[in-house]
Amino acid sequence: MAVLSRTLYCCKRIASAQTLHNAYKKAQELVSHHRPSYPPRIDPRGVFANNELNLHKIGVYGFDYDYTLAVYTRELSPLIYSLAINRLVTRLKYPEGLLKIAYDPIFAIRGLHFDVDHCCLLKVDAFNQIQKGTVYRGRKKLTDDEVVELYGGSSLSDEKGRSLPQLIDLFSLPWAGLLATVVQFFDDNNIMFDPVCLYQDVAEAVRQVHVTGEMYASVSANMEKYVHQNVGLKEYLERLHNNGKELFMVTNSPFSFMNIGMCYMLGDDWRRLFKYIVVSAKKPNFFQGKAPFRLYLEQEDTLWYERVTDLKPGRIYAGGNITDFSKKAKFQNSGVLYFGDHIYTDLADPMLQLGWHTAAIVPELAREIRAQNHEEFRSAIMWLEMLTSLIEAYQCYELTDDKAKYEFKKWILERRALREKTKAMFNPQFGSMFRTYHNMTYFSRRLGRLSDIYTSRLPNMLKYSDEHTFFPRRNALPHETHLHIQHVQAPVDGDDLILDAD
């Protein structure tokens, strides 16, 4: 969306209520006139580039499993929430009243930070600024004054920003729901608690849902409820395989769970597509540690004791580390592109340490693009930009009477309401996962830093040939030329606003 600029001479001027009214009407007419030339709508199933990536130079394709090859339905988060909260009550003796509180699927978004000391979920932008109206203790939204009292302002220090845990993967959505639920329950019932212990208990409860196999058993028993068929996945993997690309998988999931999912999505012969398969990899330690590879015996569901000296195609291996993988895996091709959903666990080390190309799978992306494609959102954003420009152009005017002051105040209040309206179109509490009102989020910055391309689901790659080159787009900086409406110039000595459009 174009950002409006203006030319303003800094001198003492007077604006009447009629001046402001005329300016407002002319601005509305200009926005209406330019509506047919709004930027084109974005394809929700598109692939978007942060860096130039030539697929012709990619001969090896690697994949994570969870939320990359396998895409889970919205039923998974309530399942994890329910299993974890039951563990808190039965194992750690948390109040039984917690069991009566259902999971809220629209409360949180991914990428939030959690302030353990103050038990607050908050949304932070790329510059450690806290977005106003997005700080919650439990389910209670804190006022701007309360945020300033907690943090000394609306921004975090670099040290504070780095110290706050970020709920980054898709399994963290039920984690955020648990934190909000438990904190709110304790506050409502005046129960004293230790914030650090609470955070550790919730984190461990969520972890145990995975490591004990509770979640795996529930999902495996009802694949249709919890796993999408991921239409187009088999076609894409088949195309890569038939074009001579070498495929591998590195997943933290156990083989028995992953195999059920792959058979459900691709058929029983899915393994022929992959040259190497590594399960129970314990990422990010797989990329950082020195754990040995172990041969997995699927008939006995156990690990073989002998040392793994080389990796044989078609066999299943567990554990291991990326250094040994690069030495023992015998790829005929060069150029690696690795797909994953977790920015840190999947993408950071492959890109920064190994020089691999990386692709992020962000399922929420399609939903957010559909929201921003909606005519109501596009119109609101265009008018918001115009209104902001009007306020900026007239802020140095001396308003002659109470009516003029009232008109100007209405502009400010309308702008505030528009910002809240557009934020709520993504999520009522926290807005978009990718941006605050005017900046990219902390999540979005890391996504741009650690992935060459990103998309909402893996089969979106079918839109592009294996020879395709992705090019990043040039984004205008605040001082650079923007498209569409260019200038809003406040009048020097008349009642008419000067509006210039390129």
C-alpha cells in the first residue's frame, strides 16, 4: 500500500473548521478516484522471496515433517491444550477448575513474546517496540499506562528483548493459550504463584505431551481429524524425484508416527521418493551437536547398537548431527534447499552455518493474505494513509475556534479507530503475525533474515518450474518514491487543500 507524503512549508498559519472540512472532503474524493488503481490482489498460494533463489542450481531438497510435509488441522491445538492442562492438574496438582476452561482458538497468534516475570504475552516489532494494545496478562489487556509502568516506556531494551522467550512454532499456540488461561485463573481466584515456576510447569507439560507419545497416539488414531491430505504434495515430490532431484527428510518426530502420516498423505510406497530419512533428530541439536547416527530397525521399533559408518539410501536413521550427515550422505547433486516451519530450529543453522538455501512454510500466510485482499481492508488502509497525511499536514496550524479543534480531534480519533479496525481483521487481540501498525514484527524480521523464500504450504511450489528463479521485490524506504497518490500539500494561504497524484 502506498504511503502518502506531503510538502509542507513551516510557517504560522490559521485553519478554520471549514478549511478542515474542505480538506477532508477533497481527500475522500481523491481516495475514491484512485480506488480502481489499487495494487493488485496477492495470491494466497504464492511463493515470496527474501533473497534471489535460482532453482536450476538446486539439486538436493530437504524437508522437515511436522507442519512442512504434514499440515495439521485446527483440531491439533485444542488437543495439545487439553492433554497439557490435564497433566498440570493430575501430575502437578494445579486447581481442577482449570479443566473446565476450554481452549480459545482465536486468542493468540504465533510469534508472541512472553514476559515470565510479569506473566504477560506481548507483540514486539522488529525494533523491540511493543505494539500498543497487544500486552495481555492472562486474558486482561493492559492499558498503555500499565505497559509504561511495567517497561518504562513502549519499547524493550535489546537485553530485555533477547531474554524474553518467543512462542515461535505452531505448537506454541496451545502453549500461549495455557499461559493465558492459568494466569487468568490464578488472578481471578487470588491464588499466589511463582511466575518462573508457572512458566516452567507449562513448558514441561507441553513438552511431555510430545515426548510421552500422548499426542502421537491421539493423532495416529484419527488422521482425518488432525491431518490435512495436503493436496498436491505427492505430485510435487514426484516431480522433483522424476526430474533427478535428491530428497531427504530430517524430523524430530519418531518414525512410527511420521510413517503413519506419510502413508496417509502419499501412500505406502512414499519412501521410494526419499534418499535419506532421519527421525528423532532432536533439532536444533542436530545442527549444533555431535550425537551419533543410529540405525533404526522398524520391525522391532528399536535402535541398532553398531556404529554407523555411512548412510545407506532407503534406510532409516535416528539422531545424528549435520556434520556427519554432510560427510556420510552421498549426494550426486549440489545445491541444497531445506524446507521447514520453525525459523530457529529448522532454518537458522542450515542457512547461517551450512550455507544451505532455506524455505519457510508459514500456514497462517494464506489466511492473512486473504484478509488483506478483502475490499474493506484495502479501502480502510488507503483512507488511513490519507488521513494520517492530513493530520501531519495540518498539525502546525493554529486552529481558530473550538469547531476547528473539534474537527481536528475527530481526525485523530478516526485514525485511531481505523488502526484498531485493520488490526482486528487479522486477530482481535494481537493483529497480524507479520506486522504491527507500521513496522514488521520481530517474527517477520527473523523470517526475512533466515529464509530465502516462504509460502503457506509446500504444494504451492507446483506453480513454478524446477528451473524458476525467485526475485525479491524492491521495497520503498520512507524517503523513496512510492506508487499511486504522492503528495498532500497543505494550503499556504487559502481554504483549498492541494492534492497531487502521480
